[in-house]
Amino acid sequence: MHLLLEIMIAVTVQIERFVDDHFPGFVECRLVDALGYSHLFIEKVPVVTTENLGSDSSYPCAGTIACEVESELSDEQGRKLLRVNTGRPWSVESTEGLSSFLVLSSQVVSQ
């Protein structure tokens, strides 16, 4: 019997605050891309963390957003960069409607 283990890839974000207690709870998250731009997300708590966060939790805290890696490249400083898409697998977009981001490879983790 063979078990197929699918590894989920995610980009790290900072969960900054609790914004809505409608089930299952919503938080505001920030992703700072490789160019230093901030992108905000309002997302369900279970999408960004396994922690049971609420309005009385301590913020900021660490979170992740599942994504797919679209490409790899290096910048002029030799840093390894990844273009990730948060639209796959769970249709997550920033508050500006963006789902494609250029991030440092160190911001992408396996789950």
C-alpha cells in the first residue's frame, strides 16, 4: 500500500488583528513582498493558521496562506525570488484583488 502525501506550499504572513467574529472568525493579514510593498488580506482564521484566534488573542502573530509557485528567479543582489499565486488552491486574494506576488524564497514554507 502506497500513501500519497501531498505537500502544501504556503507563503508566510503576519496576522495583525481580528476583524470579524462571524463564524469561523476573520483576521487581517499582511504580506510584505520582495520589493517591500505591503499587501493586506482579510481571511478566515482556519485558512491562515491552525491556532484558535479570537478578538482576545495576542496580535501580531504568524500565519500562512497556501499558494502555488509560478516561477523562480534571482534579483540583481543575488536573492532567490519566487512568484507565488495565492489564488490556488483556495482562491485567496488581497484586499486589492491581487493573487500573484513576488516574494523572497525564505517566505515560502512547506506544510
